[in-house]
Amino acid sequence: MSDPAGTKSDGGFVWGTQVVTCLDFSSSSATYIADDIDIEDGSRKLEAMNAAGVVNRKVHIDTPLSGRATFQLADGTTKRPKKYATVALTPVGGDTAINFLITKVGQAMKIDGETKIPVELDQKLN
């Protein structure tokens, strides 16, 4: 049986890592392994009140996707991802990759001998 779209597995254990390529504005690219992927699909609400201040109407509006992930560097020569670089992630169970902008890049840390960098993401709208 093949892995669900957007995931990789080891036996029966699905962990959700993805190999991703970041493309920055100078068209240079770097490849990372993304894990700890947490994408939020949220909404916000607008409420209208009557003259007495009681909510009598409301509407929910979709917000762009946002989230965070951890990028593992391939080796000591791999550079940190750049802020505002574009990266495509496939949602678990999804079949279409979604483009995100890297909006925040954390400090590199070594975890079990792997160099990882936390990043924050916002959906790219155009």
C-alpha cells in the first residue's frame, strides 16, 4: 500500500516528513527535509450588533493558511533558508501542493546529530 499523499512512512508508522525545495528571490534554491509540519486552516468572524449591543448577525471568513515546520539541513554546507523564500508543502491526505512564504527563520540547533532550523510559514496568495 502506498503512503497517503503528503506523508512518508516507515512500516506502519506515518511521520509526515517531506522533501522540500526553497526558492528565494534571486532564484537560488536549496533542498531540506521538512518535519514537525503544523499547518493551520483558520477563520475569523465578523459580528454586527443591533442598537442594544446584542449580536444579531455574524459571518465567518476564511483566513490564509499559516503554520510552522522544522527544516533539516542536508550537511554543513547547506545554507539556512531565507526569509520570504517560497516552499511548497503537500497537506496530509491532499494531492495538491500549496505554496508558502517563509516569514520567520529561527536559529539552527543540533538534535540527535541533525542540524534543524524552525521556520514559520504563511500561504502565498499569488
